[in-house]
Amino acid sequence: MSESLPAEVLDEAANVVAALKAAGLMVVTAESCTGGLVAAALTAHSGSSAAVTGGFVTYSNIMKQSSLGVPATMLAEYGAVSEQVAAAMAVGALIHASEADIAVSLTGIAGPDGGSETKPVGLVWFGLQRRGKAPHTEKLILNGDRTEVRAQAVMHALRLVQNAI
């Protein structure tokens, strides 16, 4: 991995893994702008296989469609970085990872390029779904360079999972 996560992110991931294990729950990730960093943070800890079933890195729209079942019409209408796609990614991750209890998804613009007036660099949509419940979404606009935006996004995703346990 070309970038390392800050110690506080890895510490939070350790807390999430411990909480998942204590609750007997499994998580799956569906990541775009973070490129697998949430799964990497979680699996950096020994024993994480008891809490992490795996992850989907769906950087392209084609992968979001083929791996998670995000509808092409949704991507065309709302764009990959949207509340609708974040929710669909979390739903799709749970469908395709039957052993998971919780799914967390992230889709955003980490920068430095790719932003617009309506979707600026630093915009990240998060999806969270616990099996049997409706998906929850959140939107953040994060500051910093690409590495900082991605680290902040990972931290927020971990906190979403922690809150869902």
C-alpha cells in the first residue's frame, strides 16, 4: 500500500474489530474513493477474520454495477458520488456477502482533481446498512490533500460501523 494510515485511524479500527467480535457481528466494506483502506485498517489487526468478512473495491462505475448491483440508471441519473449510490453500494455489499451483518460504503472525490461546483473535492457520501434495517447515509465535505481526505473518510466509516454495533 502506498499510503499508511495515521495511528488514530488504526486504533479506531482495532476498537471496531473488538466491538464486532464482542457482539458476534461481521462487517463488509464497499469502497470507491478509499480504494480498500477501510478494509485494510480493519484487517491490520490480528484476529480480524472473526469480524471482517471482506470488502469490495468498486472504483469504477462498471465495478459498482457488476460487483454490487448498483443500477446503471442510478449512476447515470445521480452520479457515482451521490447519496443514492452510497446506499445502493451498502445494500449490494450485504446481498453479496451473506455472512455479513453490517455493510459500510464510501463514494467520493478525494482529489486533487475531479471536483465541480456541485460536487467539490473532499465530498464523500457514506452508506451504512445493518441487516434487516433500512440503509443510512451521511455526507461530509472533508478538507486536506488526497491522503488526508481518504484518512478522514476511513475514520468516519469506522465510526459509522462502531455506532451500528
